[in-house]
Amino acid sequence: MTRKILDSTRIHPAIENETGGSADCRNTVDAVEKAIDEHAIVIIGMAHNPFPKKARQLLDAQGLAYHYLEYGSYFSEWKRRGALKMWSGWQTFPMIFVKGQLVGGFSDLKKLVDSGELKKLLG
């Protein structure tokens, strides 16, 4: 199912930058898209959130390489993270991509590792 997104023609130009339309937000989404095209596993996180760190530790323990992108903390870069949330539809961090597909957050990754499905996804 395709997610609905408010058409940009229905957003007043004075607030466009507040809705993810700024160059910084577009550049953030572009950087993530480039990373998921170039790396088998990508983790997008934020400082001071323990779950991106747990995801990285889990992959480290499995001996799996990943690319990590970090966007601010609870107090900074929230617009960039908001743009990623609107783009992906995933509302929490980390956002984890495997072979270009969003697989969820830390608990979802753990389930994939525990079931052996992650290794199948990686080929």
C-alpha cells in the first residue's frame, strides 16, 4: 500500500521549509538513499538514543559490516530526522535498511538475527 503524503501544492510557501522542503532535509534524504544503494546494511540513528548503539553492537557481534549515519540528538537536527520519518514512514530510531529494504528498528533487527532471516536477506 502506498502511503499518502500531502501534496506540496497544498502547503503554503511560507511554511514549506518547516515541512521537510528545505535543502537540508532534501540533502539528508538523498544521503540516506545513496547509502542504502551503496551498503548492504545501513543504520540511521541519533546520539543519546541507546537503540542505534544496540543495533550496531548486535551486528558487530555477528561480524557483519554496516554503514552508520547519525543525525543529531534529542535536542538537535530534529528537522532532518523529521524529514527521514516522513520519507520512510518509520517513526523511531534507529531506522535499519538491509539490501535497500527498511526492516524496522533494533527489536526488528534482533528478530531477524535470532531467526536466521538476516543472513538469508544478505544472501
